[in-house]
Amino acid sequence: MEAFVNQLPIGLSIGAVLLLIALGLTFTFGQMGVINMAHGEFIMAGAYTAFLLPGLFVPSLVVAFFVAGAMGLVLERLAIRHFYGRPLDTLLLTWGVSLVLQQLARDLFGAPNVQVKAPDWLAGGIGILPYNRLFIMGLAIASVVGVWLYLVRTKHGRRMRAVMQNRRLAATSGIDTGRVDMLTFFIGSGLAGIAGVALTLVGPVGPSLGTYYIVDAFLVVVAGGLGQLRGAVLAAAGLGLLNSYAEFWSDASLAKVIVFAAVIAFLQFRPQGLFTVRSRALS
Amino acid sequence: MLSVRDLESGYGRARVLFGVSLTVEPGELVCVMGRNGVGKTTLLDTVMGVLPVTSGTVTFDGRDITRLKPHERVRLGIAYVPQGHDTFPQLSVLGNLQVTLEASKGSPSALDEALDVFPALKPLLKRQAGYLSGGQQQQLAIARALVTRPRMLILDEPTEGIQPSIIIEIEEAIERLHGSGLSVLLVEQYVDIALRLADRFVILDAGRVVREGEARELRGEEVQHLLAV
């Protein structure tokens, strides 16, 4: 029982990291339909940003958002936008970009993992809840709330939702869809950068950091329902917990098998994911 | 006002329009007619820039807009109401109007003017657009187009699949807008509606203009034959 309880914050904080990563993917994959394999490398870029700013943990969250966001924006402008509507080509293209970015990190920072020193105020904890894991959960919740407010309360957010819901109509209503895509990619990628900084609190940073999380993050988006914020939250928590408990009671490899099997089984019953859009226009 | 010359376009390798020419003078209502699948929607989509032009030109106010993006055409003063009462389903009715208003950088009074055209929308402002009836969605679609304060309105079968009571309201609204000096390009299948609204008509068949003339000529038997299914 004690082991069960001890594992809880670990599972939830993994879920929180997955949520931060999946949040960006709900935009770029869930709503724009772009399978961006390089999303994982934006996480890595965020983590190295924290590494390059020792002792500046909180500012590095902001810097990482802009660094990863800018990378996403450049990738969208230079490459991805020429491949809209061609998912397989996009997949190959971004996978290539992902490999290039990993090699670039190896050249810049070396192949071995590096350690980012967590700030002192995150040492310790309350009972079984370490501060660093609590902080990650708080960060994920704050990001979800921030994204939600942005989408619902701001002009740009509304424009973004309009493009996601009906791209053609948005264009013929006078919305510059190209600019909205650019901004969507910026925000989605920036969130991956924040996830990268969060990851430095729970483990070492290496060039292939992103590859460990990218597949799970895609699973979160699919299981939660494409483009659904609340679905992503629930699926991330579920997958994070399942991951950590499966890992605790078996081993890392078997845990992956269990998680994949669970997601496949779930999608047999609900291929559309936890939540879906329901309205006359789509029925 | 709007002039389309020798327009050719289609989907990928499938050509749909084979050299269509038509003009809409300022304040005029021109009705594009023809059977299903002759290229009416393709023509509007091409005029709006949703589909790329293979050859030919589109000019608006003497300016060549053939290569402009859809949103740039909207900013020049063309508004489009596509087929099938399209909305942004998860935005509220007000959100649908606001997002268009903000994109066109118009003044908030344009929103009130658009709602005055369809007062039935006023109690529904907070509702999600996806849950409205087809007729309400079509009214919203037209109101959304008007929010940009267009000088030219393009409508694709605005009465198709709509309950009869709302068809009348939509027809009257188009009549009033036309009466106030707005240029309109309207795709319509029904001769009786075209007769009531149009100044001139153009009939398409297999991607070509086969007949055009004054609205009253629509009564002629030869024209009826062209439109018969």
C-alpha cells in the first residue's frame, strides 16, 4: 500500500509532463493534422535552454518557450506549410528534421547526458510529495489554464479556433490562415520547450530526450480525442499513472507493452478518443 | 464591378470550368443558374480564390485579383457565403460574427447592422453555432458576411435545404440588400426565386456559359429547357 501511494506523485508528474507536451500536439496534430516528429526535439531544446541558464530556472521557462516556439515557427514556415494535406510526407520530413536536430545537439553539447541543477527552493517536499514533482504538476495546470484562457478570451485565440473548426470558411471570412498557422505552431512548440525545462527537474538531459516522450504524447492526443483540451488532461493523467505503476510492478520494457496494449484496447472501444466534437455541422 | 474573363479552373487534373466570362455591374444582382454539377460552385470558389485559376482573369473594381488569397479579396470588399450554411460550429453566434469583424478590422457598429438584417439571431447570440437549425445557420452565415461591410456579396444557393419560413426571410433580406445598392452574385437553382431577385442571369452548362440575359427572359421556354433536369 505504501509503495502504491509513493508511486502516485511520480505517475502524476509524468502525466503532467506528457500533458505539457501533448498540449502543443493538440494544436499541431489534433487540429492542424500535422504529425510533427520534431516536436520531441523542441522538448530537448527547452531542456538545453535550462542547462545554458544555470541558476535561472524560472526565467529559463520563459526563454525556453520562445526558443522552442521560434524553432517551431521556422520549421512551419520553411518546410511544413508546403506539405499541408500530405501527412506521410510531413511525417518523413519532420522525422528527418528531428534526426538533424539531435545530431546538432550532440555536436553542440556532446553525446553524454548533462545534469541541470534544480533550484534549492525545489528541494525537499511535504510528506511523500516532493516539491519538484508538485511544481511540474502546477506548471502543467497553469499551462492548461493559460492555453484555455488564450483560446476562449482573446482575439487571436478566437481566430485560431475559427481556423481549426473550418479552415476554408475562415479564409473566405477574411482571416489570414497562414498567419494563424504560424502562430499556432509557435505556441504549440513553445509549450514543448516548457515541458523540456520541467523534465530537467526529474532527470538528466540528453540529445535524445525528446524521443522518449514523443510517442507517449501522441498517444495522449489520440486517446483524449483529437484537439480536445479536457481529453488531453484526462488521458495524460491516465497514461502517466499507468506508465509509472506498470514500470514499478514490472520493468521499463514491459511497462511500455502494457501501456500500448491498454491504449490499443481503449481505442477499440472508443476510436474517437475520450471526447469528441458534437454538433449539427459535423454530423 | 466584378469581371471574370475566360476563366478556367478545376480540381487537380479534372477541369470543371472551360472559359467562363461574366460581369456584375455596381448595384446589380446577377444570378448564376444551371443544373447540378455544371460548375456553379467551382466558379464561385475560383472567384473567391479558394480554388486556383488555371487560366483567365478575375478583376474587381478594375483591379486584377486573380492571384490574391481569399482573405485579401475579403479585405477589398467581397464577401462570400459558401454552400451548406457553414459556420464555426463551436463558436457562439456572437463569436462567429466577432471573429469575422476582427479579421476585417471593421467597426463594431457593422455587427449591429448585420444583426438588424436578421433580428431573429439576436436572442441566439450566446448559443453555439453548431446547435442552430439549418435556417438559423444560414442567416448567421449571411450576417457574418455582412459584418465585413462588403461592396459585393457572393451567395451560393442560400435557400438550399432551408425550411420555407426562413427561405422567405432570406429572400427578403437579399432583396433589401440589393435594393440598398449592394452588388450581388447569386447561385440559385430555382427559376422563381431568380425571377424575383435578379437583374440578369447567366446559365452554365458543362463549365461554359450557354445563355445569359435579362431576368424576364427566364420565362422563355428555351431557358426553362436549359434548366430542366
